[in-house]
Amino acid sequence: MSTPRPRPPVRRALRRLPLNAAAALTVVVCLFPVYWMVTTAFKPSTDIQSYDPRLVPGAWTLEHFRKAVGADGFALFWRNSLLVTLSAVLLALLVALGAAYAVARMRWRGRRQFMLAVFVAQMAPWESLIIPIYIISRDTGMLDRLPTLTLIYFMITLPFTVVVLRGFIAGIPPELEEAAQVDGCTRAGAFRRVAFPLLAPGLMATSLFGFITAWNEFTYANFLIIKQQDSRTLPVWLSSFQSTFGTDWGATMAAATLFALPALVIFLALQRHVTAGLASGGVKG
């Protein structure tokens, strides 16, 4: 029986050429706005307002970054965004971990209906709920408060966190926890000592998703924080570079670059773990 002859490298390269070209085009289309934002942040104002834009700045300046950092409320809004984002992510992880474990490991009536409700909540467009949430916040006296944003971001990120962690926990053999229980561990102790360390990729994936979602959210932050200026977050702060004379695009792009930097750094640092966590949580269980 003859073995199939391997394809020549040139033929394989030609077959992959359309896919590689499509991938390269996708990368260029997605990254060009980011590149334009960053280069505009370093351009002098005369180059930004020029009728002949350049892809590569002819001169570089840090004046726009100085103006952005020196703007009123920069440190305060940065603290607000960080506080709200981290609180929402940690709260979502804590609640989702218990819910995902209950769904993946225990058998109880209504388990399927619970997961169906989680999937429905994940698919629901949160922008459509802004008016009911505004009315509830107004009637309960929760307008213009950071805890309100924290609860909303927790609500937005919780369904995805439950789904991913449930699949990841289901992929861990229950025999590992049973062996730990035979050795004297309680059920909670077996989970903490055996299963929880194996959940690191899934926890990183869901944490990054929750961080980016809460960090970038603008609609609720702008709609629910109306009067209390000191409770606003960084996405709302970006709109402060508009005046009666127009928009200061240099300072706006510098502020947007500083705003995007934390999420970018965290994503690059956790990229491998996030990919593994999403893949494992999506295909197991």
C-alpha cells in the first residue's frame, strides 16, 4: 500500500495565501484606528489640523499627554474607574464560582432552567435595560453613586463568568476531589486544595473579560452619574476635552491612549492563559 506523497511547500503556501491575506487585512483594519489614535496623541496641533494628514508624524510632542494628565479630575476619575472595575470583577468571580460549581458538580431540580436563564441574560442587550435601571436607581436613591455602577457592571459580567467557569469546572475530573475527601478533606477543602488551582486559566479569562467590559463602559456611567461630577469614571472624563471652541483632538487622543493602556497591558500579560481558559471553558462539560 503506497503512502500519500506530501504536498510541496510551495503548493501549501499558495493554498494558504488567500487566508493569510484575509488575516492580514483584518489585522490592518482593526489596528489602524488604534495606530491613528496613538500617533495623533504625539502629533503637534498644527499637524493634527493640517489638510494633508500623514501616516507617520513628522514631529513628536508630549504636550497633549501633559494636558491630559493635568486636566481636572484625572486622578480622581482614574481611581473611580479602577475601584468600580475591580469591585465588579471580584464580586462576579466570587458569585459565579459558587454558581458554576453548583451547576457542574451538584444535581438539583431546576439546574437546566437556571443555565437557560443565564444564557438568556448573556444574550440580552444591556443597553435596552438602561431606562428600567435608571427608574429603579432613581426610586431607590441610588443615582449619582459609584456602588450603582459596580452592581450594574457585576450584572453585565456575571452570566459570561458563570458559563465559562461552569465549563471549566466540568472539565476537571471529580475523582480528584473525591480522592481528597477520602484523605480527610471536606468538600469545600477538596475544592480549594485540588480544583481551585486548576481553574487559574478560566479565572484569568473571565477576569479579563469583566475588566475590559467594566473599564470601557460609557453609557451607564454617563446616564446614571448626572449631578455628582466627582463620581464619574474615565470614559465620561474623555468627553471633557470639548469646549465652545471645538474639540482638542490631541488631548482627547492622548487621554484615550492613557485610558486604553491598562486593558492592553493586562491582555498582553495574560494572553496565553486567557486563550487556554476560553478554549477549555467552551469545549468541556
